[in-house]
Amino acid sequence: MANQYLTMKELKEALPEIPENSLKRYLQEHAEYINFKKEHNRYKIQASEIEKLKLIRKLYSDGLKKEEVTTKLEEAGFPVTITVEDEEESSSTSLMNVNHELTDMKKLVSFLVQQNEQSRLQQNKIREQNKQLIHEVQELKQTIDDLRHAQEQGNEQESEKVTSLYEKLMLTQKSVEEVASAVEAEKSKTIWQKLFGK
């Protein structure tokens, strides 16, 4: 009986408590959850869908709106189906279950959003480090300028301090350049390279 299709009249006999107009509305509004075919404006509903139609009727009777009923059907785990016209025989249809694909897509989107957020946080951290390094470089340059000025006035004792500070400045500059090149390398990667590590 599971693969048997019922006409609307037969379905109405099986579900006398549901008006025919309501049955047609359920088929139209929740087509992705109900296995049926339409031939020349006539519905043929798979007999196995009777219980599902009873559930839809109950949900509407409980005062739920269309979107809420759809959510309940989704939560109940009913497979989403897409009706595809067969090329050889237009009256026959084949059904594809797309729940699995939709779940995979949801996971991928969630993963991409998470990766994007992590990337944004990392870029903010690097930006803050850059600001700090630039500030340190500016302070060192000022100190060196002050010491050079003192050295020019003949203060030999300050000469070693200048050399030491100059070396520190060079190391800091190297750090800034390394961070800057890392940021550029990260920026130039596409989302797919970040995902698959290539």
C-alpha cells in the first residue's frame, strides 16, 4: 500500500474529517514534505502520506501558522523531497532526498562564518601589535635623535648608548617587517586556501 497512489476522491474517503479544499492547500503549502504527483490538474497522493496529512491537520487545528507547521515537519525529521520530471515519461516523477545535502551546506556555512570570525580577531590582534611596535620604534628614534644630538656636542659617554639603542631599533624594525609580511600573506589568501590550507 506504501507505493500506491490515491486520487483526491480516495484520499477524501480515507480522511473524511479533512475538507478537500484543506487537503489541496496542505499539498500546495507543504509540497516539499508530501509525496504526491499532479497529472493534468489532478492530484495523486501516495497512500503512505495519510498519517502526515493527519499531523498537518492537527498542527493547523492547534493554531499554528504555515511557517510554524513547516518548522514542526522539519523538526520531526520528515525528508524534504524535490519532484523532478522524468525525461522519458513526463507523468512519472522521481524524488530526491535533499536533507543530507542541506545539513552539509548548513555545516559548511557555519564553518565559514566561524573561520571568518577567527580571521577577523587575528587581524585585530596583529593590528594592535603593529600599533605597539610603531610606538616603540618612534620612541627609540626620538631617544636616538636626543643621544646623537648630545654626541654631536662631544659627550663620549653617550656613544655606547647610541650604538646599543641603534641595534635595538634594528631588531624592532625587523620584527615590524616580519609582522607586516605575515599580515600581507594572510590577507592575500583566499577563503578556500584558508579552508583547505593550500
